[in-house]
Amino acid sequence: MNPAPPHRLSVPPYFDPFDPALHTDPYPRYTQAREGAALSEGPHGLVVVARHADVSRALRDGALGHGPLTAPNRLFSFLGMDPPDHGPLRHIAARFFSPAAIAALAAGIAANVDALLDRALCRQQVDLLADFAYPLSLRVICSLFGLPEEDHKWIREQTPPIARLLDPPYALDEQDLRAAHTAAAGFVAYLHRKINERRVHPGTDAFSALVAGSEAGTGPARRDLLPMCALLLLAGYETTANIIANGALALLRHPQQSALARSRVADGRLDRAAMDELLRYDSSIQITFRTVQRPAQVAGTPLAPGTPIALLIGAANRDPRVFSRPERLDVVRAPNPHLSFGAGIHYCLGAPLARLEASLALGRLLARTRAIEQTGPVRHKNSTATVRGLKELSVRLTPA
């Protein structure tokens, strides 16, 4: 069903967030959208928001929600849930991402990073995405959920079509929907099996805890258990792998900043300033979508309920009103109020885990190499407007 038409903008520049050309380099187009007007119009009646202050305010605005979810998108219903249902479920899931819970994972993540780097340094010629970022993020999230290593490859194969469901349904064509339905159905069946296994044979993993809470009435209701697990599992590794790969590419393209970041690695981790800058510079989440739930104003323009909105996080992260010389990578930049993990009630629940993984992965990669040389062309994924990531990143590693 097509969304309701928006309030007509007085200045209607046009921006298409679903344009495939954006995948290669969206930032010049973001500059045009951000500097041309406070709001732009897009396809499907979209109102496009690009300036940092407006995007930040919109992310926190309770009048802008996700609205009713269509059938295929129910797999990610926790992501699109609005209050009052959202709060209790988020509170339950947050137990697994508390500072203490995340800190307890650090040693295991570091061991996984080192094991993957040992293998990569022996080969020297590797794909940092396929041989490092994806295996690491899959190992971490699957370990958290108690899923066996033999399932990792299959989970990875289901992700690209399912990821299309992160875009709004009106942006999907019939072929995308069929592929998403097929992959989602298989993944739902897989999760049902795992949930039933945990009911009979519980363990110490997050899956078992969520299932036990659901059964006892202290956790998610049965109808919410599966989508919560789907989101935590799939988003928990895909986004983090993209953060690692995007960050590595940014450092490769800025050797002086790479050297500065390498000099500031402590305890095998990239420091906070460098990690924040890599998150800002090329965010793995470029766009997020909302729908006006009740009369609201965005950038001073009144919008009617039903109006779809695209918030350009990638554009906001390079707004010169907030960031000095925003096109420049600066690993000591401070302050750095980027919006790569969102804001408000939908601030990314897994942000602490993603930060820890990426800082250990990139920090140890820099600490254990003397040089990293790109050896192949850079190709970006083009399956979704929401996510920005690489298809591959071929490099030659010179051990330290």
C-alpha cells in the first residue's frame, strides 16, 4: 500500500534515496540535498531530511514512528515497534548489552580477532570482509546465542535478501519481495527449531535466557520472541561487519590518519576518538525511515499523519554546521556527535557490542601489521538503501 502524500513543500528539490548510483559514493549528492533546502521531496511521497539538527531532532520525535508493519517486515517487528510495546521489550533485550555483559565478552572477542589475524597474516593476501570482518562478527553473535559454527555459513547466505526488509515495503519490487519471503521463511523455521530446542535443553546463552523469560512470563511474549531474536542475530553481525570493513577502507585511503590511529592503539584497541570518527565518516547505516504518526513539524514544515520520511544519517554526519571540515577523516576529532547509532528510543541497542568488536578488530589489525595495501577494486553492496557496506576488500598485509 502506498503511503499518504506529504504536505507539499514550498521548496521542492528532489532526492531519491533508492537511486543505485548512491551506493558508490553518496556524499556529493548528500551535500546537494543538505545545502539545497531544509527538506527535499523523494519518490513514494517521501520527505527527505538531511541536516544534522533536523535529523537528530526527528530521531527523537515521538510523533515520528514506524506505523503498522507489512507481513514480510514482521521478521524485524522489534526494530519497527513504537511505544508502548517497544519499551518493555527493549528493557529485556538490554540485559544482554549492559556494560558489564559487554565487558565480559572482551577477552573472547580479542581471542577470535587474534585467531583470524594469525590466519590472515600467514596468507598475507586476504579479503578483509570475507576472511576477517564477517567471520568475526558471526562468531561473536552466534556464540552469544549458542549457535554452532556449522550454521554460520547458512546464516550468512540468508542475510542479503532478508536485509532488503530494512527498506520500506513501498521501495521493494516483486522480485525483492519474493526473495525476501523465501529467505525469511527459511530463517523463521530455523529460529523456531532453535527456540524449541532451548525449551527442552536450555543452556547459558542469550537464546535460552530469552526463551526461559518468555515461558515464565518475565520475558518477551511468544509472538515477540522470534522477531527479537531475528533482529539481534542478523543486525548484530551484519552491521558490525560493515563497520569494520568501512573503517578499514577509510584508514587505507588516509595513510597519515592510519599511522596516527596506529600510534594511539592501547591494549589492542582503537581509541574512542578514532572509533567515533570512523563511524561518522562512513556510517554502515546511511538512512533510516519513519512515518508521521500524528501531526508534526520537521524542520519547521508541518507534516500530516501517514507522511513517509527518510532521515539521511550519512548526510547529517557530514554537516559542516556541526563538523569542521567534515569531508576530512580526523581520528582525533572531538567532540563528535555523529548519529551512526541513531538517537532517542531507537538508539542502537547493540552499539556497545559493535564498538567493542570494531575497536578490537581494527586496533589489533593496525597493531599487528606494518603496512596494509589495497590490492583490488572497491565494490559496494547495492541491495538496500539503508545499509552501506562493501562486497569485498582485497588487501596485502605486512606483519609488524
